[in-house]
Amino acid sequence: MVKNTFDVALVVGTRPNFIKAAPLIKYFESKNLDVLFIHTGQHWDKNLSHNIFNDLEMREPDVNLETPLDGMNSQLSFMIKSIDHTLSKNIVSRVGVFGDVTSTLAAALVAKNREIEVFHVEAGLRSKNMMMPEERNRLAVDALSDYLFTPSEDAVDNLLAENISSEKIFNVGNIMIDTLKVNLEKIIDSKKTITKQLQIEQPYFVMTLHRPANLTNEVLNGIFKALDSFKKDYKIVIPAHPRLSQYIEANNLEFENFVFIEPLPYINFLALVSGADLVLTDSGGLQEETTFLNIKCLTLREETERPITVTNGTNKVIGTNTEVIINEINSSLDSKLPNEIKIKYWDGNTSQRIYETLY
């Protein structure tokens, strides 16, 4: 069997992966690298996956492994076998992985077992919460990788504290900002369209929830009880992650006067966010996007793996206690935003720095 030869394989599986991979694929291919683009199919919702390719003008993957919706261990097992089968049919010099999802760990394991160099984009982030699967994935992938591309200096410090060789660590900046900057004009131009489409005629909050720790009756009821205090003056818009929708439906929960909508494509979602008076989230990436867009953000968790969004940005980590949420929303609404936020290497040139390090 004649095998195809590629300079690099890039493996994605979820919406945040696509956002991080899009600028790197384009930059690599502009430099005439042969890229094998592998999609594990970890995300199954059309708005969370397929539409992102159109939104980001991103080419379709060369391979879609169509991972079934299942438990984490079952998905990991399926991905390891499928990625291994794909790499067995091709000659690949390096494998690039992104973020902290199951697909990231599976691809890193397979590549190292095949003695292929691995580079990890968004290395070094730490929440210090081992109950989070993402934290376990980050630790394992960073330990396996040959090149660790960090988004910020605190991530470099985390890796050095774990005794990872400084020769492997490169602070290249936040690759999500590459994508955001390229699409910023579209995002701003779409703001009026999306608010009109959703019939939003008053100030509004945007909230996203998807982490298992927040998807319990007690936590959700506490969060929505806090937001009840503000729904007279603000519309509460909730692009519902499939995990949240399924939980609410399975448990027959009802929350009145909140606007639940389907997950939005990337451009429309950030257009909605860019017009919000406040964002509440348990998402990591949205903490970064709101920092760059200079939008107030409250993180409904007890910790963050992105502390730079707190120390240098617009974000505050507040947990899920009802009274705390009410107080922090009031405090946030009364506060003023800084005129401009600048974080080192969050400048849209991260893909270039990665390429120049590798090649």
C-alpha cells in the first residue's frame, strides 16, 4: 500500500478546537505545508460543529472519524483506535493537538506511541481542580508533548513548576485571538442583525452553562434564582449547550422569563456577546473572548485555568452561590470597563509564531 506523506496532522473534535485550528491550518497551508486535517467527530450538534466550517471559512477535514456519543472512556477508546488506524495509512512528521478535550488526549497518546512528535497548542493552563476531565487531559497531554505552545506567561510558570524542560516551552500567545481578530468586523457588523432576529429590544445578559458540576437541580435553581432579580430590567439570553438542554428536559425543570435559544454559529454568538451588558459563563474560551472584546464577564465556577482574564481582563470568578451572584452582578453593572486591554501576544499572530518555532 502506498502511503500519503504529510508534514503535519492536526486533530480537532469540538467547537473550541475548530476555532483554534482554523488560523493554523490556513497559515501552514499558505507556507505550502501538507496538512492532514482529522476531525474526531466528538461534538455532535450541528451548530457546535458543522456550521463552524462555513463561519470561519475553514476547509472541510480530510478525515471524519464519527466518534459515537458515549461516555468519556468509551469515546477515548474509540478515538485511539480510529486515529491510530488513520495514522497507520499515512506518513506524518508531526501531530498538533489543541486545548483539553478527549480528542486532544487521544491524538497525543497515539502519536507518541507511534514515535511521532506532538505539539500542544494552548499548553500550560491549570485550574488545579482534578475533578475536571479537562484538567486531567491538560496534565497528560503536556507531559507527552514535545512542543508546548502557551497562550500566556502564567501557563509558562505552571509548566516550569511541573519540572517540564524550558526548552520545550514557547509562549506564542492565544490562538483564539487570531480567529477573533480576523472575524472582528463580521462580528461587529452582525450585532444588530442577531439582536433583531432574537427580538432583543432592551439591555441583556448572555449566559452559557455546560460543565457537569453546574448541571444539578440545586446549582441551576440557585443560578436562575439569582438572575430572577434582574429579568425585569434585562433580558436573559441563554444559548443552550446540548448538555444543558438535555438536563433541563430530563429533569422537567422550568425557568420562566428566560430566553433559551439553540447554540449559535461562531460569528452570531460573538455578535450577541459583543452587545451584552454582562456575560455569565462556565466556559474557558468565553472568558478569553470577553476579555479581548472588553465585555464584563462573571465566571460561574470556583476557579479558572485562565487567571490572566481576571488579573488583566474583565473577568471575575464568583462561584454559584445565589447571594454572591446577585451581589457580583450589581457590582459589575456599577463598575466601569478599562479603556483598552492588552495582553502580550494576544495580537492575532500566534499561528505565525508557532510556524516559525516548528519550521
